[in-house]
Amino acid sequence: MSIVFAERAVWEYPLQRGRTRDETAEFLDRRVRGWDDRGFDLWAAVERASDELMGCIGLSVPDFLPEILPAVEVGWRLHPRYWGQGYATEGGDASLRFGFERLVLDRIVSVYEPINEASGRVMENLGMRFDRDTVHPERQIPVRVLAITRAEWEARGPLERR
């Protein structure tokens, strides 16, 4: 996974660079702690046809944006060779299903930089709606928050059933 996370494009938003080996190790340690502490976090995303690691997709707590806490965020980080193929939407939908059905959450958010229009489109395809525009408190960059409630998700239904 460290090779995926070393790619600048994977972390263009918000880092404008790839992660170092130490940063990747810390990121992965946080994911494992999330599973240990909360019973959820990001999953490794593996392409079925090739068995190659694409990146990660799942749910986490957006501690970097305290103004929206408590919250659970759906998110994804995929290697660019897997962009535009529906993997983020498919994994995002599976994550929403897990959050609403298994974790019985009432609401799930997603946060992105408005300049990253592709991520915003995935969120909209998932049925998420605008919640707020704000500023990342550490990086001082604009971010947009989208959200979906369990009731909205149930009315929308999983994408696989549409």
C-alpha cells in the first residue's frame, strides 16, 4: 500500500505530494486503531480481476475538521490508474451500506476540496447533498462537506439495486 500512497496524485488534495514511508506507516496505524477502537475504518481496495491493491475506501472519523464532529466520513484514496472506472462510487456505496445497515448510523458525511471536482461528483452520485463550505483549520484551505442521512439513503436505495 505504501507504493499507492507515495503517488502524488493520490494525495494531491490536500498534501500536493505523496506520503513518505513514515507518514504512510502512521496513516496505516491509524486505520488499524480505528478498527480496534470503533469497529470500522478504511478497507484495502483490491481489484478483483488483477488482485492488485488500488488504495483504500471506507468510513473514518474526520478528526481534522472538529466543527462537524461527531461525524463519520465516507472516503477513498485510489491510485490514478483506477480513476474514472466507478470504483470510488462502488466502494463508497458499500461503505454507506455498511454504515447505515451494520453500524446503524443516522448520518454520514464526506469532505473534499472544491477544486477536486471528481470527488465531489462521486459524492453526488452517492446521493450526498451539500452541508456546508468551511476552511480546513490546519491547512487553511477551503473544504466542502456533503452529507446523507439514513432516511435519504433508504429512499435512494443502494446503487446496485437501481
